[in-house]
Amino acid sequence: MSKQPPSPATPAKGFQLSSLLSLNTLLIFLPIALIARAAGWGDIAVFVLSSLAIIPLASLIGHSTEALAAKLGPTIGGLLNVTLGNAAELIITIFALSKGLNDLVKASIVGSILGNLLLVLGTSFLIGGLRHGVQQFNRRNASTNSTLVILSFLALAIPSAFDHALLGAEGGAGRELFFSEGIALVLIVLYGLSVLFSLRTPKDAPLIEIEKSVEEAAHEVHASSMSTPVALGLLAFSTIGIVFMSEALVSTVEAVGISLGLSEFFIGIIIVPLIGNVAEHFVAIQVAFKNRMDLSVNISLGSSLQIALFVAPVLVFISLLFPQKLVLVFSSYELLALGAAAVVAALVSLDGESNWMEGVQLLAVYVIFGLAFFLLPAVAGAVH
């Protein structure tokens, strides 16, 4: 992985520290959210407070994971970062599955991929470009990861293409579920083989580049010298906190949607991914501000791959524990957004260069889809 010379500017450090401090101050909302739920302050208050509390808790998971990763070495530590990088969102979606909010879960999967490919990558290009002009990153790695993102989109789109024919056959619901389980198994095997390939062939392996990016970003943005027991304790605390806050958030989604006039689809595709991934988004943007575009691009693309190849298929099998099963069948609107995001992100990564105007273009696509999803009637966004 080629390395960009670090920017000599000190404001980057101040920017990072102020961002981290602002995230940590949000921890005050954890006890307030618990009080609000116990005292019956109302669904909107509980939803907002639990959302604010999840943001620093997700950041703490990142801090503790990075500290543990530093003790375990670059490869195993990177794998730990990759595995736990989406822990907050995974916990939120598991609670949504338990409540039967499958459309919310699928919208969240799509929204996470869109957020990484359009919002985070676009903001990184914009912030980095305004400060440094034209920035460069490893074209080969970005191209490989972009190709994997497009392949992941195709894997998620195939069940939707065959769904109508499967449901029309005898035992259609069983066929539909079995097909989704088969696709999920293939994706998990592909993810596992990528991990194995990274361990056996570290040089130029796509996943190992993502691992290196996450680990280097950890040291660039908020390297920690905490001991292993402290890191484990912090990881346990933040995970338990997210469990309580996720349960509170999911239990109020439907009521909040009705009160604010927001569809479950919009909450799933825009709001939930932002809540679960804010801390990770900060990392990608901050390293772009420091002119470390290899790290920023790999984190954005790598996070999308983790959602598509790991989180989505794992959720399919977790849903077997609940009455309503999750099938990888998405609405035409979700597929359109996924396909557009994958293609646009791949195109802007092909030349190995970025500038603020490309960032504006990616953000414009995200805003357009966000507006469309906001205005989309609830019944249109659901998959029947």
C-alpha cells in the first residue's frame, strides 16, 4: 500500500481531538436515556436520547478494539477491527429482527452501504480536497475493492431478481428462504476465504489492505495506550450499553415514525446507519483531512464490503431464531440506490486521484436519494 506524506499541519490534530471530545461528552445521554424510558418521557424523547447515547458507545467499541488490536499484531488485530467494526449496527438490527421489523433491517443494510460509498467517501474527498487540492491514493487497491463492492451488489440483487418466480412455484416461501440462506452462506464463505487469503498471502491481498487501513487509522486518529484489561472492560461496558440503547431505540421506531411523519423505510435507510456508524465515519474523514487518502478510501470501501459480505448474511441466519425470517429480497428503489452507489464509487476510484468536486458529486447523489426516500410512501418502500 502506497503511503502519502503526512501533512505537517497541526490543525488536523486539534480537529481530531475536538471531534473525539465532542463524541465522549455524548455519554451523558446514556443515563438520561435510561431515566427517560423508566420515567415514561415519551417515545420521541427516548428515541432521540438513545440515538445520541449510541454514538459515543460505538466510538468506545472502536477505541477498545483498536487497543486490543495493537496487542495482537497487525493481521489478527486488523481482523478484530474488521469483525467488530459494525458491532453497534449489528446489535441494533438484531433487536429490529426480534421485533419483526425486517423491512427496517434491510433498509439499514442498504443505508449503511450507501452511507459509506456516498456520504463518507464524498465528505472525505470534499474535506481533503479543500485542504490539499488533488489527493492521491493506491489505484490498484481502490480498484480491487471497488470491484468487490460491485460483485457484492450483484450477490444481493440476484435473490430479488428471482423472487417473483420462486414465490410463484409450489412452496414458494420455502424456496425464497432457502435461496436467501444459500446466498448468505456463499457470501460468508467468500468473506472467510478473503480472511484466509489475507493471512496466507498478506502482500496485495484486498482484505489485508483494509485491515492495515483500519489499524493505521487507529494510530493516526486516536491511538491508545490502554492496557488489555481496561480495553476488555471498556469493550464490555460499551457493548452492554449499546444493547440497552438499541432495545430502547427499536422499541420506539414505529411510534416515532408515526409522530414525525417518517416512514420505517426512511428511518432504516438514513437514520439508523448514521447512528451506528458516526464514529467510524469520523475516522475516515479525519484521515482524509490529514492527507491519508489510502486509509480513508479503504475504510469507506472496506466498511461497505463488511456490511454486504458479513453483516447481511449473518443477519439472515440470526433471523432463524425469530418468527419472521429475513430474506435478501430488496425493493427496486433499494436496488437502484445500491447499484448507482457501487458504480459511482467505482468510477471515482479508477484514476487513483480525488478532489473536492468529486466529493460534491458523491454527496449530491446521496442527497438526491435521501430526498427521494424521505418523500417515498411507506408502502412503496416495503417489500411484499
